[in-house]
Amino acid sequence: MRNYLIKEKAGVIEMHVLDYNEEKHARTLRAEGREEGREETRIADLSQMLSNGGTEADLRRFLRATDEEIALAKEQCSRTASAVQ
């Protein structure tokens, strides 16, 4: 296989370059960024609700928060409380 790839190096490189789609890659990066932003916003909202007296049960019932989201929101509340002091 190695010998074949060396012999056909130009063709292999051309196929690889042609497979790469810059526009598709950029769209994927933007979509991932939007999703990450939505997740960060959701955690911030959950954290805000906790800091305003909401309970974990409230988050689960009204916002359908997962255990992972609640843990992240509690962590964010702790960081915020530490920063204030």
C-alpha cells in the first residue's frame, strides 16, 4: 500500500484536496458555535433561576433540565458567589 501511495502521490493528494469542502467546513463550525452558545445560555438561565431561589425540582419540572445541566448550573452559581465575595 505504501509503495502504491508513493507512486500515485499526486493523484492521492488531488483526491484529498477535492474531498475537502471549505464552505461545508465553515457551515459546520458555525453550527457548532451556535449550539455551544445555546448550551451556555441555557446553563446561565438555569444558574440564574437557582440563584433566585429556584430548586432543582423546579428546573426539572418547568425547564426539563437534565442532571448534567443542573450540575453545571450549580457550579456556575458557586463560581459567581465566590467572585462576588
